[in-house]
Amino acid sequence: MEGNVVRYSMLKKALIGRPLKTRELGEQKLGRLKALAILSSDALSSVAYGPEQVLLVLSTIGLIAFWYSVPIGIGVLVLLAALILSYRQIIYAYPHGGGAYIVSRDNLGENAGLIAGGSLLVDYILTVSVSVSAGTDAITSAFPQFHDHKVAIASALVVLITILNLRGVTESASVLAYPVYLFVLALLILISTGVWQILSGQAPTNVHTPVGTVVPGISLFLLLRAFSSGCSALTGVEAVSNAVPNFKEPAARNAVSTLVMMGFILAILFSGIMFLAYWLGITPKHEETVVSQMASEVFGRNFMYYIVQGTTALILVLAANTGFSAFPLLAVNLATDKYIPRMFLIRGDRLGYSNGIIILGIASILLIVAFRGETEQLIPLYAVGVFIPFTLSQTGMIVKWIREKPASWLYKMIVNLIGALICLTVVLIFFITKFAQVWSVLIFLPIIIYAFHKIKNHYEAVGEQLRIAPGKEEVLQWEGNVVIVPVAGITKVVENSLNYAKLTGDTVIAVYVAFDPESEKRMEEKWKEWKPDIRLVTLHSEYRSLTRPIARFIDLAMKKATESNHTVTVLIPQFITKKRWHDALHNQSSLLLRLYLIYQKNVIVTTVPYRLKK
């Protein structure tokens, strides 16, 4: 058993690095340049498939309709400007992060917040799936012989990105910065070279339809559908507002600067790709992306072509990192409010919320396998999942400004009102024009909200059963041997275990493991008021481990007990849930501790169950 533990520990350290101390958390904060790489990769990478989605819709009419991509692109840029201004205000109003979930919850009510939070949780899973699938498409465009293996390639890439994120925010940002900025540079060279060829007369002038040409068969319905497809290029804009706590101080100002830089770069790249695709008469192909065709047309299949394709594939794959950055933080907010399992609150060895990272990776792989890596099938669902929270957050800010009326509140309200109206329009367009692809939102969102409420009801029921009313503690005087009771707080489970410990031991020691000085101080103060007759030992765990500090303390107690001919019993409190599915909502740290201690010599391990009734 110990050999397996050692091997696991060595493998874990090799994959994700040495554990970090809690006090090193400040070193994991991001500056603007690294944050731009890690949080804007999703938005910037979407220029590789956003324009293509517009052309795919227009291609149903024919090449003659491609000139409509120009006004559609302008419309998308107007929406981008509205979103940047709106989210700039959200960051300053909510500097502790949370984005659409917190804004909607605080201003529109619980269910509105849950709709926004649930949509974004699903959207971040789709972010990873879409980004990696699109990146795999770019790889197979350059190397067609791998086309039949794209699901396996995409799944392997998700595993690699998951491991990268488990290594910590700073390390993943350091890795991401290079491909993101190389991608931006490569596309800027592509766009500027293409524009130069147009201005110098080297580019063909007869392969595109002049703007304003009458197109038979065109309809408002089709144009709205093309516009909604182009809006997929705006996914990821909200990620900065969710991740404000990850920024170095002043966090809000750095987050806003990052948001504005991202918007400026995105506008240049999107408009450049849209214009070149129109001018060069690029037609979407199943086996080759629009960017690949454009690079081939501008550079030929030379070194620069492979640079563009390589950096495009890299950023499309690594754009999944936006989901890995935002999903765990959103999960923390929802878990803090007791809507999802509390395991999402636990920081891993590298100070990231590793449970959220792992769950996101697994869910994304399942989605890639289910959809066979077909990006086109995922993008409409992906985009509508973003614009629902967009709409709710903008509406929530309108309510906030009207209620609080701060300085310049009218201007702020108008900005959010414009953003809300445009986002609502996009949502309606999605449901009207792409209902066959997005109808599942109307099914899974209510299911998710129902699940959120069931989980919170469970946590509230547990809290009600475990909460101790002041002055109603049972005082029992029993005797026995040396008993060590690991405690996680002041609850009926702990009280029940302490009462039994008094029955079996004449020395009872409660042991509490604190991850930070604040929680250690709070526990000691509460304990003095609650159980002053029982000694509390607080252990500080710099690496957020429960078993290691308790094991060291038990070893020390064993030495002292051996000298005085006493035995040591470790009495582990354990509450038993009424329904089996409730077990997944709790960390089960007592089971892990028991599993560890049962293999230690000369330690008696006892579990005291406390059964919940609801």
C-alpha cells in the first residue's frame, strides 16, 4: 500500500510539479500580458472559425451572396464594442469576479443567476470542445492523412491541456503566451500582406461580387442566421470579468486594461479575415478551413503558410484554456452558494481548483466523442449559451444603476441597455433561425436549475441537522483511553463523536487542520466558547492536505502514549446521508483519512456514524 502511495506521489509530482504552499498564492496572480494570453485566447481564436460560419450560411445561396459578409462583419464589430463597454462596467462594479452569475443573482434574483451560471458552466465545457475540435481541424487541413483520427487527437489534446492547468495558473499562462502572440503576429502578417497585394494589384479583382449586387433568393431570415453565426466570434469576451480575482493588484484596473486590449486585437483580426475572405472569394470547404485557404492564396504552400496553420492550430487548441481558467472560478462561486458540490472549493497542490479542472476535462472529452469532433454541430449551442448570460448580466446592471443611482448612472445604464437589447436580439435570432440546433438549451437548462436547487436543499437540510443551538450541547462525563478526534468544524457530528470519545478515553484531544491563519483563529475562538473542557490542537497545513499533518500528530501522540503504556484511538466522525447520490456532494475526507490510518501500525481507528434523516 505504502509503495503504491509513493509511486502515485512521484507520478503526480512529475506531471503537475511540486506542491505549493498556501502563502505562495499571491505569486500565482497574473499581470496584464499573461492574463491577455490566458483569458483572451478563446475570443481571439474564434476569428479562425467565426468568419467561416458566416460564409457557410451565405454559401447556401452561392458566391454571389458573399458580399453580405461585409455589413454582417460591421454588425458583429458594433456588438463587440457594446460588450466591451458593458463588461468594463461590470468589472468595476464587481471587482471580486463572478461575472454574469453574480450580477444576475444580485440584481435579478436567484433563478436568473442560476440560469446565467448554468449556461456558463455548460458553455465553458463547449469552449474546450469547440476550441480543441477547431484546432484539430486546422491540423488535419495541413495534414489530411490524420483526418480520420481527429477524435483521438482532440481527446489527447484535452488531456494535455488539463495537465498543463493542473500545474497552476502562472505556469499555464507562461506556456500560453508564446502561441497566442505568435498567432496574433502571424494573422497580422497574413492580413497586411493580403491587403498589400490588393492595393498593389497583385490580388485577383474578379473573384468577388461587388458590394450592393442584387442577390436572388436572399432573405432577412438567412441574413439574420449568418449574423448569429458570426457572433460566435464574440464567445469568450466575458471570461475576463469572471477571472478578476486572478489578476495582480489593482485587479479591477488590470482586468479592464486586458479586456480593452483583447477587444482591440479581436476587432482588427476579425475585420481583416472577413475582408480578405470576401475579396479573395474564399468558399468554405469541409476538408480545409477558410484561414488555410486564405494563407494558401496569399503565401502559397510555403513556410509562412505552415506558420499560419501551425499557430492557428495551437491557439485553437490552447483557447480551451479560457474555459479551464473561468470554469473553476465560476464553480467556486456556485459551490460557495451551495448549488454544486463543495469539492469545487478545494485548491489542489498547485493552488488551482483542481477538481473543477479535472471535471471540465472529462466532460469536454465526452462531448468531443459524442459529437465526433464536428465543430459545426457545437458552435450554435456554444454561442447561444454565451448570449443568454450576456443578456442577463446587462439587464442586471440596468437594474443596479436604477436602484443605486451612482455618479453618471444614466450614461452607465444606457451603455448596458444597448448591450442588453443587442444581446437579446442575438438570442432571439438564434432561436428563430437555428432552433433545430439550439432547442436542447430549453431542455438542459431547466434540468440544471432543478439540480442546483436539489443540491442546495440537501446542503441546507444537512446544515439544519448538524447545526448546534447555543446552550443546548449535551455534557457527558465518561472515561476511557487516549482518543484523538479529527474535527472539521462545530457540528452535531463532532458533538456526537466527542461524547463517544469521552466514553472511551480519559484523554480526549480534538484536532483541527487549518489551511490559513484566519480559519485557524476563528476555530480556536469558537472552540473556547463551545468546548473549553476539551483540548483543541490546531495544525496548519501549508499544502492543504488533511492526512499528512494529522498523521504527523498521531505519530507524536503514539510516542508519548507508548512511554506511558497507553493506547491511541483515532475516532473519525462520519455522517451518513439518507440517499446514496448525496455522497457525491460531500468531500468524504473522513473516508480518505480512515483509509490512510488503517494501514498505520499500533493505531486503533474507529468511525462514529451520525445518520441524517433528510
